[in-house]
Amino acid sequence: MKTLLKVLVLGAASVFFFLPVGYAQTLPADDTPAAKIHVENARVIGGDDMALAARLLCMPSRQTINFMLADGEANPPEEPYKVFDNLYFVGGRSVTAWAIDTSEGIVLIDAMNDEQLAQDYIVAGLEKMGLDPDDIIYVIVTHAHGDHYGGSEYLRDTFGARLAMSDADWKVLEDQRSGIAAASNPRWGAGPERDITLADGQKLTFGDTELTILITPGHTLGTISLLMPVKDNGVIHQAALWGGTGQPAAGERSDMYEESLARFSAITAEVGVDVVLSNHPLVDGTIAKLEEYKANPTAANPFIVGEANYRRYLAILNECLLAARARPPQNFSRPPSASEAR
């Protein structure tokens, strides 16, 4: 087994992240002994401030949970918010998009589930924040799952945005569009046609902002993770977004995930990442941080967690991957939504 991520376990912080109503899934009492060890390791690393991350990330059948959260009815809106001078949260409580305001226009990270949510969450959120959706120039889709690419065609057709994804994940959508393969969730459309293909290590410069693209296979074969500078009252911090949260079970994809995570950990440590971002905002405490920020906007920015705490977050991901690997194969078929069950 490859070397585990090293982490300094810090003392408990004062902020508690509890599971919101409707997300009270519990870890299985009959988990395998090996999985329980890694779940406990994640819990200890998470302490109080990352308890929610440790709990959600270590649940079994992450794919199934993500499918459930991909339904619009299970993704209630969250008020948009200016998190940094140049970064805005525009999305829901379980799946979201981030808007980077650059001197050349707005760059979106992900596009929500479908056209309706792109309108209701992204476009409406930008307008509420005083930004013009016509300024959207680029949509970076982190991976080929419909809760991230679903609204991209609408954003392209309406605002002329360019759509960017990795070659491996463009190929997934091309197979879906041609009928060679079906989307893993029946509610997801086939996806947009190929536009811009991003490569590992590529730098994207938009005027005053440079984004670094890292291909981190595992969640999908071409998952994109990003490094980006953010400004807090003019002070630059380094933010990172790990693009594929759910961990695959044992097998080649699990090995890919572990290798990608180890590499990403080394890179983020080298550049001094101190801001955690996620496209699934429950798992990194984004919702709790938003509430904290809204309650006291003049306090220290809660999204700036520090370099050591960022390493803790990645270590939780690693422990939960090892827990998933220690479990028997899961049934990843998607259960019916509430509306379908009725």
C-alpha cells in the first residue's frame, strides 16, 4: 500500500459543523474492522471543526449519495455570497458553482445540474451580487458528472461562455452523446459537445488572475482540480478545489485516486494553500462557514483555514478512501427520488 498522507493533528477548534436536517445518514454499525480503523482515523483528524467532512466523506456508497444529492429537490438554494474580493459562492447546499471575477470576465467552476438550476442559482446569484451574467467567459467543468456539467450548454448558448474540461472526461461525454455509453445517473443528460480541452499543469490566465489546472483521476478518469489565488481585503491567499469528492472502491480507480491525492497534497503544500473549496459544499463546511461569515462579516474570513488545516482536510479524504477500499463492493444503483417514489 502506498505511503499514507502525513498530517499534524491539531487541537479541536471552536466551530462545529453539524449535519443539516435531511442529511442525517449514519455510518454502518456492521462496517468492516479495517474500514472502522480508517473511519476513526478520519474522525480524530477532523476533530470538531471538520467533523462534518469526516462523517460525510467516510460514508459508504459515495456514488449513491452523490446521485441523491444531484436531484434539484435535494439541493435547496443557498444565498449567494461574496466569499473573497474576487470569489463568489453561487449555488445550492449540496452541489454548487463558484464564480471568479477576473479583469477579463467571470470564470465559473462548474455549472450545476441543469439549465433551470443554472438560471435560478448561478445567473440569479450573480445578479444579486451585482455581477453581469453577460460577463461569463469561461466554465471549467471539474468532471463528467451531470451535477457539474448540467447547466453548461445553457451558459454557452445564452452568454457565449467557453466550456473547458479534460480530454478523458470529454471522451466520456462523447460516448454518452453517441450512445456508446449511458450516463451513470438516468437524470443526467448526455452533456455538451467538446469545446476547450485542458491539460495537466496548464495555466489559464484571465487578466489579473492565473488558475492552475491539475488532472487528478480517480473520481472520474479526467477529474480536474484547481489552484487559484483569492484576495481577502486585498491580501492574496492560495485556494484549492479538489474536483472529485466521492472515493471509488478497491480497484484501478481507487489506486488512481490515492496517487492523485498524494500528488495534490504535495503540490498544495509547496504553494502554501490555506483555503479549502469544494463543489459539494456540505463536505468541506462551506455552508457553516457562510453562516458564520454572514453573521459577522467583519470577523476573520472563516474560509482561510491555514496551511496545516488544509493538510488535515486532504488527510481526511485519504483515510476515507482507505475506508472505502476496505469495504465489500457496494451497489451503486441510484435509489428513486422523493418525487419518483410518490
